[in-house]
Amino acid sequence: MPITRAATQAALRLGAVALAGSLLAACGSGSSGTTADKADGKVTITVDLFGSFGYKEAGLYAEYEKLHPGVTIKQTDTEDEADYWKSLQTRLAGGGGLADVQGIEVGRIASVTQQQADRFEDLRKYGADGLKSQFADAKWAAATGKNGEVLGLGTDVGPEAMCYRTDLFEQAGLPTDRTELAKRWSTWDGYLELGKQYKAKAPGKSAWLDSVGSLFSIMIGQEKERFYDASGALIWETNPALKAAWDASVEASDAGLSAKLDQWSPQWNQAFAAGSFATIPCPAWMLGYIKGQAGETGKGKWDVAALPGGAGNWGGSYLAVPRAAENKKEAYELIKWLTAPEQQAKVFAKQGNFPSSTGAIAEVADTEDPYFNGAPIGKIFGDAAKAAPVQVLGVHDQNISQQITNALSEVERKGLAPEKAWENAKKGVANTLG
């Protein structure tokens, strides 16, 4: 968010809000959860996240505080995960200003396990190894260090679908039934062809999709190997699946199907309520984000259908405890509770973040979402989660993906030739990797 993933996968996975979140996070836990607090039986647990994890929205913090008198939870947010990660790296390097709980996007978890294990608590010392059976094997393994350290507990995963505006489809003369649409866009070629039909009769100034960057991200999320192969070698420049996602994104740009909105920008946020685009590739975690941005006026106008081209995963996250955290044991107890099956199911019901807990996945199978026109989101995302590939995760996944989507933005917003944009992406990745 998730997705991302998650889904984001958000949330996995921004203007003044992002800056404010970063500045607040920089204050970290140094001013709360102090020894003095613990002496009188009170403790403040600080939580620093990105995107929308859904804990406040689902009432979980309030529930936990009620179950644990004397505990207060303070959360800070940064909407843009890239800004969040940059700030987190600065604070990890300095050892100060860290929260008791830090969110980690799945695209960063390999960096934590392979390069920063010494900066995060090995949660086995608090008994986390006994939780392994609660999680999908791939989710657990991704947060396991070289020496078996448990460096984070999984929150959500980012199984993918397609979210769309039924009112805009109807005005453009397109079908609105999710089953029929899933057949019409069973392939990405079908999706782009339907987009060209939409453009011919698009209401107002609406576009078919938000950005070609989101199209690229969702397509590459359908692949097992994206930026690295199983041996850890970089393959993104020669990966035919990645090239296919790039070419489809360029085609969407050339056909004028994009609203040309940078994801996570203020303009992109406003576009959800304004009806600026008719479809958005949609990992499970995006459901909560859409609700937050479109508001009550969007209720019943959105729907969810199966994704073109098969199942995939975009996003998903972990909760980790830094070594420099003030309240490590209390932080562990909180994240253990937040990631338990019961709580993951509650977050999905409220926000759509699809659980990584095997018990919770079974529990949410029949979930429908009235905001999304009663869409059977438990089945749609559950089927996608079962069929999604177990992805190879690399240290710089998120950085490489960001450079490619930056290059695609140059194509759609500046009219840069795709060949030149690809060269810019290569240079950007080279600089990122040092």
C-alpha cells in the first residue's frame, strides 16, 4: 500500500502533508515514552508510518490503549514513501529521532535484512519466532536476516485489481459490470483498447487512467523477476517483462490516455474527488486511499474488477523496531497485536489493506465493500493473492522502480522521446546504485 501491495504494495509504497510528516517524524521518540513515564506506569509508544496503514481509521490504537491502561500511542505520517525512506535513513545513520515503531515498505525490506540488520531489533528476543506460522511463508522469509534475525512483522500484501468509476464509464457508453469488464480487459491490449474507446466519448476532461507510472508499476507487479534475478544479479535493463511494461506505458502516453498526474502529488490526490480519471490500477491498499481522497461523495461511484493480464502484487509493508527506539519491548507488544489475524481482518474491512496473516485471509474471504458498489473485495483480492507470484526482492527495488517511473513521467508530461527517457532512467539507476 498495501500495495501495494499495498498494495499499498502505499500506502503501500507529498506536498505539505509529506513535509509535515517528515518533520514530525524527525522529532521521533526522544520527547515521549521516557523513563519518567515508565516510572509512573505510563508509556507513550511512537509510531512513524507512510501512506495509509489504517490503524487509526480502524480504531485499533484506541482499542489497544483501552486494553492497556497507561499506554498512549502517537503516530506520525508521511504520504510519500520515498520521502519517508529518505528521512528514515538520515535518522538511522544519526541514531536519533527514531520512533519506537517504523514502517518498512516491501520494496525496502531487502535493504533492511541485507544492509541494516544491525540497526533494527531482532524480534526473536521478544518471542517473535513463535509467530511464524501466522504468516505466509514468503512474507515471513522476506523480513528474515542472514543469520535468522526476525527484523519485522508483516502487515499487508498488495494483490492487484482495477478500480474504476462506474458513473464515468456509463457516460462514455462503456459497460459497468465488473464481470463483463474483466472479460473485456483480460489482457493489457484489451485494457488499452477500451481506453481508446473511452477517450472518444470521455465526459468532461477526464482521462482513462491517472498516470502511465501506475500502469508500469501494476504490470511489473505481475512478474516474479523484475529488477533482480534469483541469484541477486541486476536484470532490469534486459528483462523482457519489464520492457513490455515500459512499452505498454509509452503506448498509453502516446494515445493520450493518461491524466498526466504524478502519483502522491496534491493534484493527484484532488483528482480522485474531481473525477479526473476513470480507472486506476489498484492494489488492495489503494482502496483506503481512494476512500480518503474521494470522500463520501465518491461512495457508490467506484467499483473493483479483476486485473488485466493475471494476478500480481504491488506493495505491502512491515512494522519494525529500531535498535535506538526508546520503548523496544512495548513497541514489540504493540506490533505483535497490530499484525495478529484479528487486527489484520479489521483493517481490511475498514481500509482494504489485504492481510498477510493466513488466518486473516480466510476470515475476510466473503468481505464486500459498500463504498465500492458492494464489490466482493475479499474474493477479488483473495484470488489475486493466491495466484500472485512470489517475487524476487532486491536491495534497490524501490529506487530502481522510482527512476523508471520518473522517466515515464518525462514521456507523458514533457513529451520526451521514449528512447531518451530510457537513457535517463539508466543514468538515474546508476547514480542511485553509486
